[in-house]
Amino acid sequence: MDGRPVLVCTEYEDPTADLVIAELNRRGVPVLRFDPGRDFPSSVVLTARTGGRDALWSESGGAWGGRLTAGARAVDLSAVRALYHRRPSPWPGGSDEQEVRFAAQENRRGLGGVLGALPGCLYLSHPQAIARAEYKPAQLDAATRVGLTVPASLITNDPVEAKQFCAQQPTIYKPLHAGAYEIEGEPAGIWAAPVGAGDLDGTVSQCAHLFQVQVPKVADVRAVVVGEHVFCARITAPPGVVDWRAEYQSLTYEPVDCPDGIRDAQQRFLAGFGLNFGAFDYAVTEDGTWWFLECNPNGQWAWLEDAAGLPITHAIADLLENGVSRHE
């Protein structure tokens, strides 16, 4: 039996990661779970070595060896078979104390750097690849290049340009980053929403805004790609709903096949970013066109497994257990 471990980097409460870990445990695959930004250095100890005349290089070209210890468990860094970068806590920072800021950056680049350079390790996906792919301008460019159909889009902080764009066709506004936001002290999501020229004023100049032509959709599709496997669910929301994420309680789901052209384009998209996973969102129009909206390189999928009967947990466990994707 292959005793090489899988590392799972995620926050303490992550039911999605729990599904994958339970499946790996069922298969007898060793798993070490920890949260780098929260556990290091308080309960995680790193000892990593490379270089010197007697350094041993793995077949993959990596030289890092040593040990990572989390509580009572330890793994050989040169023997990690896969790292599942799920939803780890952010590296701490922002303190007014110089020493705290310095230590936080050293931890990020030390532990984070070693975890990103493990020899022979499959990444699902590599943290740096995920970070690159989170930029929507890069996504829209990549989607266009691989042949996906993309709505006309404008990114600007010019109120005049924004008004002109919105006056020409039905338009939606969507945030460029789904970060934390609060209204009256309560967490709130900023969903994609219709916007007209009359809704805009000079405050557009205060930051970058993303505007897109509103696609006359009849449904949405989320396509979850795991390595070479694609799982698609058609999502139907009540009439008039622009962003289905705002109406979870009113949605219906059904599994659908992914058109061959879309399947191939998604693989090229992920390969361009070096990703082994992507959650693609599409708006589907009456004529059957799938309009690319975005790809979350670390998106949620667990609720779709039950809602649409998609065996995503097994596909992720297969990739973590068994091997190299062509995107590596």
C-alpha cells in the first residue's frame, strides 16, 4: 500500500474538505489536515532542508526534504503525494507592531514557500496558480482566447464611460472580488445586479467597476472540473433573478452534459493557469449558448453533489490519491 500522505490545508470548519478527507480515510490514504495561517507556528513545526554537496534531488527536480509536524503527527516533506489547498485562513497581518508584521511575512514565505515547492507533489491546485486565476480581467481574457463566449465587458472608474456603456444595452454590475462586506455590522453578499445609466454618479471614479451586457438567460450552469472530469448542473432560478446565489432556497437543479467544445475550452483555460480544478459559471440563453461569466479556481461544489447527484467527492479523492494531472 502507498503510504505517502495527502496534506489538506483548510480552515477548522470546512464541511466540504470533511467529505474528501472521509473518502481518503475510507481508502486508507494517510491525511494530515491543518490550517497554515492559524496553526503555524503555535502548533505546527517546520524543518525543511535543501542544498549542499550531498543534496538528493527527486525525479521531479525538487530538492526540499525534512519534516512537518502538526500536533502528534508528522510527515516527510519529500514524500507528500498531494496537497489539497482548500480554504485556509488568511496569513495574519495588518498589526501595528513591526515585529508581528515581520513574523507574519516570514511565516507566509517560509512555510507557504516550502508547501508550494514540494518535490513530486500534485497540487489541487497550487496556491500561486489559484491566486493568479482569481483576477477576473485575466479570466475574461483567457476565456476569450480559448473560444468561450464572453459577454461584452467594461472595467472602468470613468463615470462618463460607464454611463455610455449602460445606456447602450441592458447591463449588470458585478464586483471584481467576492470579499467580505458588512452592512450595519452584518455580513452581506454583493451580488450581480442590473444597473442603468441613471443609477451611476461620480462615485464610480472611486474604484474600478466591472460592467457587463446582461445576457437574456433562461438558466445557469455550474461546471465543476476536476482534472479531466467535468460535472455540470443546470440551475434554474425564479423569473427575474439575475444572480442565483441570492436565491439558494428557490433553486432547482439537474445534471446536464457538457458540450464538447465547452469541455475542451475549459481544459485549455485551466491548463493556461496551471489549475487542476475550476468551478465555471455560465448563463444559458434560449438558443442553447453557454455564456462564460467567471471561473472560481477554488469554488464551492459540495451542495451540488447532493442536489444534482454529481460524484465530485470521488473525483477529487481519485486525483489526490492516484496521481499527476496534465496541468502540472
